[in-house]
Amino acid sequence: KAKRSKPHCEEHQEELKLFCVTDKELICMICAAGREHKTHSFMPVDEAILFYQEQVKSSFESLSEKKSEIEQMEQQQKEGISGVQEESHNLQSLITSQFAELHQIFTEKEQRLLGDIREEEKKIVKRMKKNL
């Protein structure tokens, strides 16, 4: 049963026991001795599996670290965005309240000046009527 599940060479019907490092493919012993692979480097399939498992594991760990760094940078960016939005909102509120205060000051000043002009108008008109 175990033999049936192992891959076999399509050309020679032999079990694929070697890994051709040069071509990065599984090959049988007959293929390894043949012209096509004569100058290539080989390793047993089990060794190749361990070697590539380690590479995959190392790559996965590296990618996991990078993902973690990116997520941290993303969180910092989101916090930065929130900070800018909060600061903008605070500045908008400050500007609105300062303009409201200035509006109140100008309205009061306007009323005083208009009152002063009316008083002055009354005095002048009174004097002018007196001279009639």
C-alpha cells in the first residue's frame, strides 16, 4: 500500500528517490544516470523535503515578522490619523468660538456707536431747533 502512494517516473516506472537540485524536480535513479541530468546536483528526496521545509518555515517566520511590523505601522498610522482629526476638530471648535466671541464684541461696539450717533444727532438737532 505504501509503495503505491509514492510517485513513480513516467518514463522508467521507477520510484522517484532523488531530487535534482539543478532542475528542482523529483527523478528516478535511471534518470539521474542519464544524459539530461548527468552534470546536475542531487539529494535524496527525504533530505530535499527537510531542506525545503526549513526554507518554508524560515520564510514563513520572516513573513510573520514583517506582517507584525506592518500591522504595527498600520496601527501607528491610524493613531496618527485620529490625532490629526482630533486636532483639526479642536481647532475648528476654537475658531468657531473665537469668531462668536468677536461677533459679540463687534455687535456690542456697533450698538454703542449707533447709540452715540443717535445721542449726538439729538443734541445737534436740539441746538439747531433752538436757533430757529
